[in-house]
Amino acid sequence: MTKLVMTRRLASFALLAPPLFVSIIFFIVPLGLLFWVSIHGSSSSELYSDQITAENYIAIISDSFYLTIVQRTLGAGATILALCLVFGYATAYVLAPLSPRARLWLLLLLSLPLLVSNVVRAYGWLTLLGRQGLVNVVLQKAGAIDAPLVMLNTFQAVAFALMTIMLPYMVISICNALATIDSYYREAAQSLRANPFQTFVHVTWPLSSPGVASGMLLVFLMSLSAYVAIVLLGGPRMKLLVSLIFDSAATFRWPLAAAMSFVLLAIALVVCALILMVLRPQRVQGRG
Amino acid sequence: MHRLLVAMTVFTYLFILLPILVVVVSAFSPTEFFVFPPPGLSLRWFATFFGTESMRNAFTLSIQLAIVSSILATLVGTMGGLYIARRRGLAASILQGIFLAPLVFPAIVLGLSLLLFFKLLGGMPAFTGLVIAHCVLGMPFVVRSVAASVLAVDPVLEEAAQSLRAGPLRGFALVTLPLIWPGILAGGIFAFILSFGELNAALFLTGPGISTLPIEIFDYLQFSVGQLVIAAASALQIGLILIVVFGLERLVGLARVVRS
């Protein structure tokens, strides 16, 4: 082995070591520790007690309060996904045929808000949807309503605001997928006398499904941990799973908070697998 | 049909931009509470913001945190990106998965797990803890954008450096680095912006007296009502991001950032 090869091996090891160290020590090990805590009983003096138990998980599954909240979390996720899909697909469908330059600027306009902190974006909705918020004022001036609508502290407010916060991800990933579809495919369908609806169902939709799938995965995963928007727009009584994790940690019930985190991760995994199974993006790519 | 789609597109833009516009406009409001249309413009809420010690401290801390954590994330993430860019096979895919996982991982779970980890180690200063969390969260942006830049470099150039017997460091400094620095910079700036607005992990890691700007805004919104100083704080958040993005556009061009 020459000296140069030795140096190269050494260099590639030196390249890998720091990022791997950070990922293992500050991401994987703490996650393992979190699981370890979740299978222990709680303790008043320590982080967790000595005996190994499944009681935290059993408590979550057997308590109807927790189950309602898991259900509500899934309901919110489904609502957000459905709304994002409808508005995201429609917008992407309008943007995709534009010139690359126009599309770029319009997508940029959508991506800039992603850089702004979610607390600021939720605060914007707080100002808009409040009793004396802009929406109520405009509706009253227009004579559409007599008394201000109560919109805050509802499930609808939370689902709607989260939808708007995640929507740019959906538009961008679907638009990128639509823009790469060769127009020959659509023209071929039309020359075979497919009507626009048939063309969409048999050509455009399947070819765009990888973008739809990646958008849905992102939207769902992001909405699972959007604690702040839920608190601000849902009020103290609108709890989702992520609020329970935070509440349990705030009251020092670490093992319960840890177990709930893994319930959250399990939900994330199952829903992501479902999305991939239903949309089967790899099948489309395979046909190429 | 097409009209309906265009109408929905308009609504999409309204839904996404309106909350931010309303915050910026109300920050310049001269009145005690936001009224529409605003009767004039004033900077009084910005004065209140910088006159409030907790807000001023949170703003400075957020900037310091974003600078330190994004520099670390850029250093470590560049290494990770360089390593995985041209490698194929199972080990490389696993490494790529590990490096990019925090992009989609629920940050609230990361925050909680780091908090417990630090407690078990016997405590960690709040600022260090936040730097670590934001470094983990920012690293994947750098890894992704560096790996994409490396793949865009013709491998022949690196081979030429090797055949001229340049060592790995010299080859990197003279050939690869000048070609990929826009990718490094874009990734680093993303890590900066992420840290500046990050909430979910910071919720667990801020302590009494040590708070980031987003957490300070959140606390204020939860416990006091109708204070337009929050709008000023939010407008500052947005303003700083615009400055950073504008700088990025001048240095690198935004087109490549949207594509990545």
C-alpha cells in the first residue's frame, strides 16, 4: 500500500468521524435512552424508577382520555392531508405549465414563509381569526354576519392553520413532479381519444404520485410536532398527542412523556407506510 | 374547471401570505390595538421591544445561537456531505439515512430525548444544549446541499488533481472547495434560519432567563393579550430572514436553492 492510499483512507475516515459522532451521540443515543426511560416506572426523585414495565404504554392504550386524543390527532392529520392535497394539487397544476422563470418566482414566494418561525405564522392567524380580527371585521362590514364568529379555540382553527403552514411543502413537491412530466404522454392520451378527465386519471395523476407521496409525508410528519400552533389556536383544551408529551414532561412524568413520544413515532411510521403503499411512487419510477 | 383551479391557487397564496402580511402591517401600528385600516405608521412597538429587557436578551441570544449552531452544522455537515456524495451501497445508504433523518424527525421528540440525555449526564448549560440541538437539526440541510453540489462537479477534475499527486487536503482546497462553496453557503444559511425560528426542540431546552426569540414570543402570546410588541418581535424575525435571504441571492442565486 502506497503512502498516498494510506493518506486517502485516513482522510476519508477523518471526514466521516465528526458527523457520525454528532449523529450517534446527540441523536441516536438520546433516542435509545428515551426508549429505555419509556419502559420504566416513574419515580419521584429520579428520572425513572428501577423496574422495567410496560405500564406507560398500557396506560396510554387503556385510558379513554388518551385514546380520544390519539383519535383527534389522527383526525387532524387526515383533515390537514386532505386539504393540503386539494389546494396543493390545484395550485401545482396551475403553476406547472408556466414558464420555468415564472414558476420559479411563484414557488419562491411560497417557500419564503417556510423560513419564518411557525410561532409568527400562527400569531398571524391569531390576529386574523380573533373576535375583532380582520376576518370578522371584513365579514361584518360586508354585512355577511351580524355578530362576530367564534373561530379561535376550535378544532377547525387548528386544522386550518396547520394546513396553511404545511401547504408550501405540498405545492413545491407536486409542482416539481408535474413539471417533469413529458407533455408527449398527455398528447398521446389525447390522440387515443381520452377525455381530459381520463387523461388526468390514467396519465397525469400516476406520473405525479411520487411528488404527492413526498409532499404528504412531509406535511404529516411536520404537523405531528406542531405544538405551538396547536396551543395558540386551539386554546388550553384542544389537546393533540404532542401537547400530551409536553404536558407530561412539564409535570416531570418523564417515563409517560417518553412512551407517548414512541406512540407518536409509531403513528408517524404507520401513516407514512400507508401513504407509500396507497400511492406506490416507486412503481411509477420503475416504469420510467 | 380551469377557473376553479385558478381561484384555489389564489386562495393558496392568500392562506400562506396573509398571516405574515398582517403581522408586518400591525407591527407598524400607532394604536394600542391593531385596527384595520391602520390610522398611520409608527415605530413605537419596536421601541417597546428594544426597551423590554427579556425581549432584547432573547433577540441577542437567538442571533448568537443561530451563528454558533449554524457554523458547527456547516463544518460537520460539509464533512458528511462530502463523505456520502459519491459513495454507493448499503453502508452509504444507511449513513445517508442517519445524516438526513432529523429533516423529517419530530423535533419535539428530539428535544425531549436530548433533555433527558443532558439530565442523565448531570446537566448541561442551556446555551450549549440549544447549540447541540440546533446543530443536529441544521446538519441535514448542509449534508443535502453539499452532497448535491459535489455530484454536480465533474469527477474528472478531482481525478486530475489526484493524478497530479495532490493529497486529499490539497485536492479538496484547490479543486473541490472552489466548485462547491455555494452549496456549503446555502446549507449553512438554511441552518442559520432554521435555528433562528426553531421552536419544538427549544421548548424543552430553554430555561429560566435563557430564552430564544420564538420561545419568548410564544410565552408572551400565551400569558398576555393584545400586545403589539409581539408583532414588532415577529417583524424583526421576518426582517432578519429577508436580509439573510437577500444576501444569499446576491452570493449564490436563489434558483438553485429552490431546486435543491
